[in-house]
Amino acid sequence: MDVAAIEKHARRPRFRRAAKPPPFRVTEYDITIIRHIARHRFLRSTHIAALVGRSLDRVNDRLLRLFHAGYVDRPRAQLDYYPTSGSAPMVYALADLGAHLLAEHEGSRKPDVEFGRKNRSAGRPFIDHQLEIVDFYVSLQCAIRSRTDVSLIHSEDIVAGFPEETRTSREPLSLRASVAHQGTDANITIVPDLTFGLRFPDGSRRCFLVEIDRGTMPITRSDVMQTSFERKMRAYLAAYAARQHDVQFGWKTFRVLTVTTDSHRMKAMMENLRTLAVPAQPPGVSLFFFTTRDQVRQSNPLALAWLDGGGREVRLM
């Protein structure tokens, strides 16, 4: 038997755990990997390597062992990638055993969520959207990691500081708003794709809600109750005007970051926003900051110049 045949025989299945897993002992490094996966829901191996600051080869070796030992999952929906994108980095999710390991390590109650079942039911469109959110979030974390003038406040830490009524609600990071529709007020609940804060050395902070737009949603529709990006902008403007961020979150202010597909769609969003915002009602169009997916990939959320709804360059710092 030649070398190629031996390697083919020894190769373990991608999406099925080996009957005889490789030798394995959980380390603190593995706990860190599992914790990152738990925080982000889905992560590519390249995301994990960037977050832990290790080589991709070394990270892939630990992920392989964690997968075959049952601590992390490889969602099968990503099988759709392999006929045309066989070299795409593997996507990982938290498995039930990994969730129990984290709970035991941190001295918390074991979760009652069946992570394995959730991973099996996750479809490719959902995973794709989550990965685009993660692209932004990992870029932000890596940009902040080496800085001393700012620190990142993760969403779970933000929620921990909310008023009790909000903190214990089913969707603590949602905003509720009343929007005028056909002569009546329609109640809309909006849940951002991501929430984070930036904390500065003087103790001050800035809070951001993030919308990752994949270009599949119409920008505007005649009926505000139908899904559109205009509907989201209306809801954010109404929530801000009603000071819902103060009532629900205890925030003085916030900004909405929108990452969209290209400059043409971004321009259309900004033009639509200017028809919605009331100039006498601050912050008006400056409630929203816009950029494109390519700009985030070429730079990072802290370094790039965003555009507010009025077309002015702004930065998160």
C-alpha cells in the first residue's frame, strides 16, 4: 500500500465522530476555545485562531480533538459548501458536552438547552448570517486587543448592568417602539444582530447596536408592517425619540451601526433615512453609521471612517 492510500485510510470523517477518537486531555487552552465558541454561536477555525492568537494548524489540531471527543460540533448544513468550496474553513458550534464542561469549569448551573439539536436544525442561511456577524465582531475584538485606550464590553456584560425588569426578560437586548401606520400606532420589537460597548480610561462608554445587512431585504415597502430596512430604521428612530434606551437599558444614548453589501445599497439606505428622520428631533440622521462589508474586511471597525446618515465621516472612537 502506498503513502497516499495510507493517508486516505487514516483520515477521519469530517462530520461524523470517529469510533476511536484520538488521544485527548482537556487543557485551559481548550476551555478558552470552547468559551469563544459558546459566546459567538458559530465560529470558523480561522476566527478561533485570530481570537486565541495561535497558528491555524495548532488550532485545527485542537478543534479536531475537541470534535471527536464530543465537546464541539461541526454543523452539517455547511456540507453545502464543500462541492464548490472544499477548502472553506470549518465551522464549529458548541456541543452539549462542551456546554456542560464550561458550566462545571465556571461553577454555574448546567444549561437546559440541547445544543446538539439546535446545531442539527440550523440551516445554511441562518449560519451564513451568523458568520457575517462574527466576521465583524472578531475584527472588532482583534482591533481592540492590543490597545490600552479602549476596552470592549461584550453583550453579556451589558445585559448584566440592565435594570432588573429588562435583564430578566425573554429578549433583554430588544427595543420596543411605536410607529405610526395607516392612522394608528403599530408596536414593533426590534432585536439587533449584535450589541457591544466601548469603555474608555475615564470610565465613560459608548454603546452600539449592529445591523448586518445581507442585501436580501427590501430597503423600503409601502406597508411599514412588512419586513424592510426602512421598518428597522423607523423603529430605531421611534425608540430613541421615546427614550426607550433609557427606560429599558439605562443608556443615555446609542448609535446603530449598519454594515451592508455595497456602496450603492448604502447610499439608497441613507437617502431613505433622510426622508424619515425629523431634523428637530436629535440625533436625527446621525443615529445611524454606515459602512460596507468590504470596508470592514479591508480595515477594522475602529480604524475605518463610517458615514452617518447625513454623509459625514465619523469614527467609533
